[in-house]
Amino acid sequence: MLFNVIQSKLQQGIQFVQKAVSVRNTMPILTGIYLEAVKDKGLHLIANDLEIGIEYWVEADIINEGALVLPASQFTNIIRELPDAEIKAEGDLEHFQLKINCLNSEFTLKGYQADEFPQLPAIKTVYNLNLTAADFKDMIDEVKFSTSTDQTQPALTGGLLYIDAEGINLVTTNTYRLAYRKFPRENIIEENISVILPGKTLNELSHLIQEEGEIEIFISENYVLFKFSGITLISRLIEGGFPNYRQVIPDQCNSEIKVDRNELLKAVKRVSLIASLDSNVISIMVKEDQIQINSGESDYGNAHESLEIELKGSEQKIDIDASYLIDVLRVLSQDIIRIELIGPLYPMTVKKEDSDDYIYLIMPIRPGA
Amino acid sequence: MLFNVIQSKLQQGIQFVQKAVSVRNTMPILTGIYLEAVKDKGLHLIANDLEIGIEYWVEADIINEGALVLPASQFTNIIRELPDAEIKAEGDLEHFQLKINCLNSEFTLKGYQADEFPQLPAIKTVYNLNLTAADFKDMIDEVKFSTSTDQTQPALTGGLLYIDAEGINLVTTNTYRLAYRKFPRENIIEENISVILPGKTLNELSHLIQEEGEIEIFISENYVLFKFSGITLISRLIEGGFPNYRQVIPDQCNSEIKVDRNELLKAVKRVSLIASLDSNVISIMVKEDQIQINSGESDYGNAHESLEIELKGSEQKIDIDASYLIDVLRVLSQDIIRIELIGPLYPMTVKKEDSDDYIYLIMPIRPGA
């Protein structure tokens, strides 16, 4: 095993795959990165924590083929600290170690035997689709923050990917709030697809999708595979049923306001400085030309904010958890957003100014609860 | 108590004093900031954790005088999140609370009675000196990282400020390494001054000294007071004896090298990536035209680096803790530094290229220890 590779290219490849390196020590080899030198193809990097696997090919000059597994943390740190110059690497496959030379630096790093590293699962494609990577990243970013952290309900820790003839839908909920994003387009499918992607997979995809280009998605029974920018990410799917989101999304409202997103965010954050010292519940009152945001009366004091709005419909009052509203106001990028209300016992809906493709629900806190 | 103040000015004042707010809950009032509105003078802010006290006057329009203490964390967060506009504040001194109005925001913050807040100690000046604030900050920055964290030897957790007829000296040591900085100048004093400043005081001074201008230093028996940029910082002194630093600074050497500081830093950091997995001991070998830095042989592998140098004197080998060398190479700003060596059992000395005003010693690790 003998190859030459440019430091910056190897570093980039390591950055891509390291998100799938295991952080648990139960199987030490999974805390490593698999390296395989393949003639005419380059250097193949794989990390695999058995939930997510990522592979990437780094352009490299392969003189002799071979493979081994190196401890990810040391390998990453060393490559990152080397100068941006040519690295000459020589594997000693008998002792599972790699000698790395770069200008005046010489490292020997001990690792593991390559054939002990678990292979990525083969995907028997049930359905595949492709779309613009940036669009898919937008969908993910607008819902990923709304998953549950409760491990006793695994389905809610992930996001539902639902594909029907009319579009691609992504939904997350912790039952107290729900984020729904639709990407409308015609899909030619025999039957609707409904799978649950782990929350970690959503987060890693959001980190990794940077470049322009397409993303290909291959869905099988137990796994989903994403291909973009030369990166392949394979993720286990979460088993179980996802709540019926269509049932909870209101189809009409009694009041609609338009409000400056950034001003509302700042006002809610300020009220939350006081409200969060207690239960973080805020009262929202929608009046003719004003939205008022109030904390309760606490041992620390109280806070009141008001903002100008346009109201269509009746005046309203609703109590909600401030953090759920802050989350969505931070994630959206539109200057103006719509808020729809039905009454104090019904969910509050946040939408973009001119589109119903994004729907975010916040369940009310019952007065006196 | 009634006053108007510009948000950005109040925020700056809070930033200055908040370093002295107590983080412990043993005396709740010390987790607050004392505010006093004084006609024709402005708004007086004080924080005091009984080790360090900081006071600052904020320009404000005082309509009615009065004083109270507000919880620092909530007060700081609220003022920071308000828009940069005029704040109208009204104190309710019977209930120890302040009503804060700014544009469409209204906060009421409950606090404590002003006269329960401990006053800053009066300083009976034994000696005072003044110098350029930037010079004093440089002195602090070049030694503050080298204090001990061992609370059983309080004197070593601080820095010795030693003033004699020839200059001002600042010294820190944890007994395994020592940082010494001299600021040469003629001082007219009756007897030499020798006091120990707490490590926290050195850190806060380094953070607070930003602007051009002078710093005045007033030293009494138990306290030291610093005045700069309108800020007054009073610190308790540490009692006890400080090691005789003059005794350990070598007055000659057998070998002197000059080396590129940044290249040496990068090389030592890389070797430390492997060495730190063990005891972080590195071997330094100084040869005719080369300095070699080597890790030991560990379960993870090994690392070797070399750099070109100019050597005056004999070849040398010394074992040291890599982190002590990394610390000083990070702090210095000179392109080229000098390293002086005597032998494997004597300290290694790091100096600036052309000056002996800064001396940094690293004690050797005995071979086989």
C-alpha cells in the first residue's frame, strides 16, 4: 500500500466521512476510518457507525494497492495540522500501520486490519428520485429542529419522508409542535412512499450538502442512500408508525396576521429572557393593529412587547412555549411571515408570506395549565 | 430613581463591570450589579465578588437619584437584546425593582436593596505608578498563562509584581515552568515593592485593557487598584511568599539557537498529537543545522519533525512537556525566537530574538523519569 495525495484533498475527504465515525467505544474499529488505495480510482474512505455510513473517493496517485483502518481522531488531527503539500503514505499491512511523510514531518500511525471493518449494506432499490441538492437541504433545514429527543418514541426522533404523486413531503414533530415542508412536483410512482429518516441523518445531510448539483435518493426497505457531490451516505431507516400529520394541520382559521419576522424574533427573545426563568410560557394577544407578547408575573419581574401588524379576522389570545416560536423564526429567512389562529385551544400556525408549502404548528398551553 | 440612558452606553458599562460579578450563590446580592443614579455624574455601576471589584460611570441623564441592585444575568441579557435607542428607567426603591422602557419593550426587573451591597474597600495607597496601558497588558499576556492551578499553594496561582529602582517585573510559575517579563524604567522608590496579584485579576485586566491611554496602579497592603479608560478595578492581593525567581533563571548557556516561531509551533503541535496520547513528553534534539522534535514510541505510533536552525554552541538533547512549549510559542508574536540550552538536566530557556526582557523557563523531564 503506497500512495501520494495532496493534503487539502485528503483533509476534505476525511471531513466528509468523519460524521459517520462512531463515538462509542463498544466496537473500537468503528471509531476508525477505512482507507483503501485502488489503482486508477484513488483513495477510498469509509466511516460507518452502523446507523450511518459515509463513503468518498479522494483523488490520489496509487502506486501499490492495499487497505487498512486508522483511528479517526488521531488521523484527522494529524492530516489537518500538516502543511498543504504532497503527502507520501506507505502502509505496513502486516502491522496495520501507515507511515505518513509530508515535507519535514513523519508520522507512523497504528490502526486495525481492513477486513474487520463492517461493509456498508447493499441497497436493493425500491424507489429512487433525484432533485436539486439545495432544495433538499432547504426542506431538511426547515424541519430538522422540530424532532423529539424522547428515545422511547423512536419514530418521533426522526423525520417522515412521504412521497406521493404530487410531491415530496418532510415532517417532524415532538407532539407539542410540528414542522411540515412540501416540495411540489409530479412523481410517477406505483404506490406512495413513507419512510422515517433518523434525526442524525437529517443533521448530517444538512451539514454535508454544500455544493450545487443534484442529489440522488435510493430508498429500500430498511435503508436509504444519498448520492451528492461525490459523497455517498447510507442511513438506516427508523421502524414504526409516524403520527398522521394531515389530521392535525388545520384547514381553516379565524384570524391571520402578517408580521416582520426579525422584529417578532427579537421581541419574543426578549420576553423569553424573563419567561424562561419560569416555564417559558408567553401570552400572545392579537389586536386590531398590534401583536402583544407578555411574560407571566414571576419572582424576577415581567416583560411586555408590542409590534405593529395587519390583522384579518377576529382578535385572539393564545399561550405557547416561547422556545417553539423562537426556533421557527430563527430558521425561516423570509422578511414577512403569516401567523394563523383559530382560538386559545387550537394550534397556532406559522407560514411563509405567500406560500402554503411550509406549515409549522405550535400546540397551545391551556390557560391555567 | 429616574434616568434616561442610551442602550449601547449602558451595555458597554455592564460589560466592563460584569467580570467582577460573583458566580457563587453563597451571597445572592453579589450575583447582582449595583446601580446608582447620581445627578450631574451619571449612572454608577459596581460589581464585587469580594476578590475583585469593578466600578464604571455611564453617561446618563439623571432626573431623580436613587440606587438598587439588579440580578446581573437577567439585567445583562435584557439590556443586550434591546435596540440601540434611549432607555427610560424608573426605580421603585420600596420594592427594589426597575422598570425599563425602550421603544416598544417594557421590562420590570426585581432586585435587591442597595445598602446591602458591600462597598468596595478604601485603598490606603502605599505606592502608585502609572504606565502605558498597552505595555502593561503586554506584560500580563506574556506571563498570565503560566500560573499554577493548585489551590494548596495560593501564591503560585497568582503573579508576582516586583518593582525596584530599575523596572517593573511580573513573574508567574507553577514550579515546572516560569514566565518572567521585565519592563525597564527608572522608578523612584524608598523600598522595593513585592505583591502577588491573583491569576483571575491578571486575566480580567487583560480582557478589559483595550484602549490607548495610561493605567494608574495604586498598591496598598492588602489591595491593588487599577484605573484605566474610566474603569476602576480593585483586587485583593494574595498573601504568602513567592519563589525566588532570580535563583532559577540561568545566567549562561552552552547552546543558543534561533528558530522560526510559527514553524516550530506547528511542528511541536503535530508531534504533540501523538505525544499527548501518552504523557505529552517530547524529545528535542539540537544539531548543527537542525532541530528535531520526536514523540516517544506509543501504542498509537510515533511522530518526528525537523526544522532548520542556526546553532551557536554544542549539540543538545532535552525532554520536556510539549504543552509548556506550545503555550509560549502561541503567546509570543515575534517571527524569530531564541532557545538557550545548558544540558539535559537544566531548564530550557525561550527568549525573544533581540531582547532579554522576557524569559520563559521549561524544566526538563529527567530521561527515564
